[in-house]
Amino acid sequence: MKLFPSLSDDLARWAELQPVFFTGSASTHGCHVNVSPKGLDAHFAVLGPNQCAYIDRTGSGCETISHAYENGRLCLMFMSFGPSPRILRLFCRVTVVEWDQPAFPALVRKVAKGKREAFDGARAVILCDIWQAQTSCGFGVPRVKKGLYSPEGDQDDNGNPGVTKAVEDILREGFRDDEKLTELSVFEQRPNLDNYAANQVQNNKTLSYQIEKNCSSLDGLPGLRAARREAGQRLWVGDLKARIRRIASEGEAVAVGFLLATVFYFVLFWIDARWVSMIML
């Protein structure tokens, strides 16, 4: 995993070429976490090293828009279905530009880059200010069978020259003869993850890797408990620190709670004072 303060030209071009990406958002206190797939042509564009945008068409829900208005957080995720595995996440602060705002038409044209002038049912442009980009391996993501788009000069996973095959034979790979081909037939599993994991296990390196990589999240939240125990951490200490951080970060809630407690105190004081005065009378 690598973290970057902005998008390089290479990553920007790669992101724009991907056929699908996902948006992830959540309200600050709600129960639902929303993940939405996107991927229509001319709907996403990188506008600069720290800015991108996508056109949001009218749909049956508006979770991303609602979450953006509440806390402005959004993560965009892209993944490779080609021979080279890659996952790219863009951590963003977002602005919603709705269809009735003056800036909307120009933003639509900027995102579409001349491919289209308008999009029926487009309700907003989600303008994303990227504050961090993350790349990681994509070995757990299936890939499109290479023989389908590069039948000549194909190579196997060991770099050996492949054999040109008929399209149906390629699609049949991994399927039984009596199984019906579907749209999923174009995919195959990457062998890298299983091979890498097996090698780690054989060399007794899995636990040390978990200790190095899995003890905490990007935001410093406590992670895999088994790894934390092996690292010598006291779990209750880490959990307590995380809870204190969460409470302290809710400054608005703490302030409102303090204000309500103060009002309640004075109300009780006033009631008590009146009760005493009535008794004295």
C-alpha cells in the first residue's frame, strides 16, 4: 500500500480508462454505509492533481448526495481487470453542484470533455477535492481472460508463450462442459494471491506481516486483535484511547450536551427555589 498527497498523471490516466468505479460514503451517525457502482462513458474526469468529478444521474436513492451535504466525505475506488493488478482509492471532500445551479452546465461539459453536451436526468455533478490517494495490490480482484483481447503473443502466469485458442475455448476455461456460459465467463481468478499467501505461510511470515500491516487503520483505529496481542499491545488501552478520541471529536455534541445540562441545572435550581419560597409562605 502506498499513499500520495495527489494524483500523478499516470494514475489519473489509468483511472479515466477504467470501465467501473465505486463511491463509498456514510452519514456521521447513521447505520447505513452506501457503496454505489458507476461507469458510464464520459461520466468521470480528473480535473487536476487534486480534483476530479463525476456526473450523477437520477436514481432511486440519493445516499451519496445526502452524505455529502452532511459531512462532505467520499471515497472513490477503481480496480484493474487487466493483467496488472491495482486498486486505487481517492479520499475526497466533495461539493454537490445540482442541476439548477449556474455552474452545472459548464461542469458537465468539463467532465464530458467534448464527448457529450448534455445528460438526460443528470441531477448533479459531484466535485471531489482529493486530499489523499492510495494504491494497493488488486490480487483479490478477478481479471478478464487475456486470450479474449490479446490472442497473439499471450503468455501464461510464468511468462511462457501461450497457445492461440478459439474464443469459446477461452470462455470455457474454468467451467465444466455442461455449464452454461454467462457474462462471468470472461473472468478468471488471479493465482498470485494464493501463491503469495502459501509462500508466506510456508516461511512463517504471515503473523509478522499482520503485525506490521493490520494492527491499526489509516485513521489509527485499533485493528486485528490477534495481531495487536502478538505485538504486545494491551487491547483495552487501545480500545479506550479510540473511544476517547471518538468522543472528543464530537465537539458539537459535547457542547450541546453541556448547554442542555446547564439549562437543566438552572431549571431545577429555579424549581427548587420556588418550592422553598412556597413552603416559607
